[in-house]
Amino acid sequence: ENSSEEETFKILVTHPEVPQEALDLMSRGCKLIMCESLPPNRTEILQKAKGVHGMFWGSHIPLDKEVLDVAGPQLKSISTMSAGIDYVDVEELKKRKIPLGHTPIVLSDAVADLAMGLMLSAARRFHEGRTKIDSSTWENYHIEWMWGQDIRDSTVGFFGFGSIGQAIAKRLKGFDIERVLYTTRRPIDKKLEKQFNAQKVEFHELLAQSDFLFIAAPLTPETEGIFNSTAFPKMKKTAVLINIARGPIVNQDDLYTALKTNQIFSAGIDVMYPEPLPANDKLLTLPNIVITPHIGSATKRTRTDMATIAAHNVLRGLVGEPMLSPAY
Ligand code: DGY
């Protein structure tokens, strides 16, 4: 227990709707400075950051030098409530020796569930089917009407084969797929390769051979825009692309063209740019794309787990203990 006012750690909580479980954990022994704006607002964060020791970063607002400067040199612990940390200036935090936590792993099952939904709905044309109903243009007297792609015996590719990719591969085991190909920055355990019948390949092979291709990698300077007008023509015309990672890994204009001109069969995406996507975006005019509004981790259990882990990360960082899930 901290006795005097000076010794009490102050934690800035940048989102008013952080699950109570996490707030309860942090408020035992620390003073919480709550942000109240919705959507979360940078100006309010900057106003309240001065003098805090910890930050519970509950949105995708850029966490950069300006925020750290405003907070001051006593700042010693930050956690995001997300797996992706592309909006964080990691180099700047490292330079200042401020530990950063994030919340991977706990969301992998929820994101993988959504990825399966996108895969099935893009393969079997759910969105287009609904538009046929709305416009009374059923033509099911044609034998070939609304034919989609089979999943059985397919080759499934993973651009990134970490915790989320592996959770998707685990679900696919029930679908009698032929094999798994993947590219990754990090080496994968041989045991895992065996377990998933997975083989590491070069990016161009991943493009050329995948019937279903999941993007499950972080957004970095290396991955930004890598799915573009050079990549799409290398894919199968029957291929289905699923993106549950970050929008800018895909060049969205090029994706539009690839879908419009049937360079690939269809796409299912939970991430895009900008988010929110304007209602008049040309992607929304295509029949062969299924789009969800970045809801991969949006379940009560998953978001609560993410918040709890983020809270533990912040608390551990404050007392100089290793975080539960450090970002570096
Ligand atoms: C993540 O965890 O990175 C998701 O995009 C939700 O924030």
C-alpha cells in the first residue's frame, strides 16, 4: 500500500469504457486518471497525461513522442489493449527505456472465428447472395448459378503464421484441406509444421499456390502494401483472400481492381483504410467482397481478457516486474 500522495502511482486510462475488472485491478493502490471522450480524443489525452506514471492505452490513437513529452520523465509503464502496435512509436519508447505491453494470444481464438466466417462467406458468396434476394434476381434455374469455391482439398496459405494464423489452421482441420503454406518473420517450431502439415514458402509461391490466403501478420514497413498490383496477378483466379490483420497490408485500390476484373475470386476483410470506411467507398459496390467493421476481437470475454492483461502489464511495469505480454 502506498501511504503518501507522492508515492501513489497515477495511471492514465485513455478510454472511458475499459471493462470494470481491469479498472478494479488498477485502482487497488493506484490513482486512475480517466479520459471521458468518445470517441477517444487526442486533445483530452494530452491534457491529462502530464505527470502520470502509467498509461492504459485503450484506443488506436497514435502513441508518439508528443504524448511521451507531455507526460514527463516519471512515466514508466504503458500497455495497449490490442495485439497490433502499429500506432505506437516503439523506437521512441525503447529510447526512453519505457516498457510496453500489448495483448496478443488472448484474442487469437476470437479473431480466428471471424476469419473462418469471412472465408466461408467469401468462398460461398454470402454478400452477393443477399443482394440477389434483395433485388428479386434469383436465377437458381441455372445449374451454374452462384457457384462458389470448395474448401476441401484446398491449399491454404498464411501470410504470417503466429498465434492467430495457427488458431485458424487449427479450425481448418475439420475442413479436410490438403495442405498449409506459410511465410513468416519468426521461425516456426518443426513440431507445429508437422501438426498442421505446414510448409514454409517464398511469398511468390504463397501467392501462386494458395486457394485461400489469410493475411495474419503485423503491419510494418515490410508488409505495408505488399498485396498490390504486382501480387494479385500472381494469384489464382479462383483464390479467396482474407484479411483480419491490418488494412494497409493490402493496397486497397489494387484490391478493388483485382476483384472488379476477376484476377481473384473474392475477398473477406475485417480491416481496411480508412476505418471507419466511408459508406460511399467503391469497395462497397463490389459483389465479391465481404466486409466487417474491424470486429475480430469484439466479444465480451475476449475484450475483458485483453483489458485485464493490459492492466496487469501496466501494474507490473510500474514496479519494474516483467510484463505478462511485453511488446519487446
Ligand atoms: C488488435 O488487437 O490489434 C485489434 O485490431 C483490436 O484492437
